[in-house]
Amino acid sequence: MSYTDAVGNLSNRHKLNIHFQHILSGKIVSFAAFLTDFSDKWSSDWESQTVYGRMDDIRTFKRTAREISIAWDVVAADRLEAEENLVKCSTLISMLYPTYSGDNASSISGSPLFKLKFANLISDPEMPSWGASVTDAGLVGTISGLDYKPELEPSFFISPEQGLIAKTVKLSCTFTVLHTKPVGWTDGSFRQLSYPYGFGNHGKKVARAGGSIGADNEGVIGGAVGVGGGVGGAVGSGDGAIGVSVTNTVGTNVRDAETREEIGAEAEVSKSDINKMIDNAALGATLGG
């Protein structure tokens, strides 16, 4: 099995892909989730009014906004994969532009709105996070910009027809979520019990997250919500495991059905770890040789 096939099989089997959908055209572009950074930020906006003789401002609530920052590496093992990655990057860049009516460049008929999905971290919490598509479960929002940064090391592939094609590209963007469903409290209950990551942590008892992913049951996905709100997942087999922790460190277990021995797999998401998580040695162990 080649490096390219192995990466594709692993990311597809365990749904570890970042999916972008251009809403107006319906086009979808997906990347293997070699995450280098992830941040989910909520900002509450208050209007302040200063009143004479009052020590504190009168503060009136306006809104709570959600903004997701995500960065990932797009890596290639050979020139063919590098060309495919360049096409994906070019497609995503083209999606940042608006839709016009006919050839009239001054008449915008549609803005570049997106749906974005990554596992349960960027997903409609009321939909099955692992099985649902970006069309059904992606969050609606806008992208303020995309940072395309080719790595100078390990250099480029040289194509006589197309020029320089980067072996590794660092991509990052900021996604502002547009709430398509009501979010808030009513009579002491939160309207979306599974908000925001598919776990009901609003005073309601929920089932333990976890289950087999894939037809052959070789990989087991285990999830946990930490006290600080971090969500992590571990993907593994009987021979090894790959762990990903996002924002807060979360311990995850992968259990062998026969030995019942716990295999701990934990890795901190950094700008280098995830890019290296599927090197030849680790990948061979994870896929069982």
C-alpha cells in the first residue's frame, strides 16, 4: 500500500477530513486533517451606556458570535499528489469570490457563503457527526480569508508544463459561524442539548460517546468531554494508535477486544506533530503492517 493510499484510507475510514462546500455552486473540496492549529472562540457583545452619578455602565446584551480558526498542512508524497493538492487549493481559493449575474462584474448575485465540517468539532450538533456529510451537517458561515503558504523545505516539484508545485502547503482560515438554528436558554433548558460538539453537557444525562467506525471494526473511536470542555479522539487498531487532542488535553482509550489492555494514545496538536503523525514507521504500525 502506498503512502497516498494509506493516508486516504485512514482519513476516509475515520472521517478525519476537513470539508468545505461552496453553497451557491454546491462544489465540495476536502483535505486530510493534518491539523496544526484549532481554536473555537465565542465573543459576547455588550453595549455600554454611561449614566451620570452611576459608578458602572448600564450594559445591554447584543449578541454572542462564534469564530473558528483552523490551520492544516496539505502534504504530498509524489508529484501526482502534489498536483492534486494544488487543484484542491486553487478550487478553495476560487470559492472566496462572489457570484455575478452574467458577464456584468458590477452585479453581484450571491456572496461566497460556505458550509464547513470537521468531525464533531465543526458540525451541526444535532446531526450524527461521524456519518453525516458536509451538505447535511456542515456549519454555515463566512471565511474572512485564506492563508496559502508553501513550505520552502522540503522544496517543490518542478513541472515543465505547470512550473513549481509545493510538496507541502500550510493552509489556515478563520470561519465566522452563522447560526441557522436558535441557540439559547428557555425555561431553564438549553435549546440545543448537544451544542456545540455533539455532547449534552447542559445538565442532561447523555450516553457515553464511543463506538466502532468502519465495516471491519479495526478502528475504534473513543470520545470524552473534559472538565474544561476539551474534546479529543483517538483512532487506533490492535497494533498502535494515533491520538489527537484539541484545545484541552483529553485522555482517550483504545481497547483490544481480546486482551482488554488499555492503550493510551495522546498527542498535543502543534504545528509539527500532526504533520508528522503518518510517517512511514508510525503509519505502518497503525495500519498493522
